[in-house]
Amino acid sequence: MSHGAHDGRVEVISGVMFSGKSEELLRRVRRATIARKRVQVFKSHLDRRFGPPTRLVSHDGGEIDAVPIRAGREIRHLVNPETDVVGIDEVQFLDDGVVDACQWLANRRVRVIVAGTDMDFRGDPFGPVGELMAIAEVVDKLQAICVQCGGPATRNQRLIDGEPAPPEAPLIHVGGAETYEARCRRCHEVPRPGRHQTELDIAGAVEAWATRSRFW
Ligand SMILES: [Zn+2]
């Protein structure tokens, strides 16, 4: 694909966790640097997976300076007028303001490359990523390998204490034994809404019955 030197556009690198989105973002940013483009990278302040929030670090150990932001609108104030390429990682954690920021940059002939997981653990669109995919010129959906069956993985399996997380669990979990796996559509498990509650209700009823029966 050939792009003119002044083409403003939005590129989305999306897909499941562990599919190499940050590596692909880093690869594109490095190539832009080799082409002597002026590059700035931002990322959500929530991403502290591999290091301090001022670095963008990928699974393969690559890294580059990144500016942590809390909201999409901050980009307009932080971007330098001479910047040619803007990269944004973990974009799913940002608000809808990031869509406006990407449009604003692309309309000013900036090449915008955003990376983020497109679905949350329930399999629903995650934050602004769906809208970004709609307005983008180029979209790449990367796949990982399903840990259950070895097929192409497209879903994020969330586990809390080793069990599939119920749909009512908060989207962004703080603390606790939470893990994620890449899985395919068939192996992806989200307990039906209410099932968890029903199980708790039954457990509660049994306990109440057992307590009462002691006094009989
Ligand atoms: Zn599978």
C-alpha cells in the first residue's frame, strides 16, 4: 500500500488480547521513525502491564516513550503541531473523546494509528473501538491462538479465581485473582445473566434451611 507524505488517516489495529497489537503498533511507529516522520505515542494511564505508564512496552520486549492520558480530549493539547504520526495504545480504555481527537488529527493530515482490543470479556464492543473501526481508513483484526482448542482466537476469556466471569462483573476489575485467556467463539464462556445470582440464592436458601434445621 502506498500513502502520500501528507495523507491524514486513521488506522485501527484491533483484535483479541495476546494477538500482538502493541507489537504491530510499535512496528509501524518504528518504520515511521526510520522514514524520518515525527512521531508521538499516547496510551491509557490504566495500562501498567509491563512497566511504568510513560513507556509503551510490548509482549516481545520492544518499547518506546509514551505519554499516559486519562481522556481522549487531552491529545489535542499534548500533540505537537509538527507531529506527522500519532500512535495510541490500549485505546479501549479511553472515552469517546478519542474518536473526535482521531478525526481532528486525521483532518490535519496526521497519520493516526490506534491499537486496542475490540471486544470486552462478554464479547460486546469495547469502549470507543467499534466507532474507531467505522471511521478508520484501514482496519486490521489480529487473532491469537485459542488456549482451549488451538484454533484462531477472537474472544477475551475473563476468569475470576479460575472461573468464567459472570456478565454483571464490572468491566475494569481492580485487585483480586483475575486472569485472561484468548479463546475462539466456541470456547468462549460467559455465564448467562442471573445464573450466578441464582446459584448464590440457592446456596443462601440451603444455608438458611441448614441453620433453621439445627433448631428443630
Ligand atoms: Zn477454541
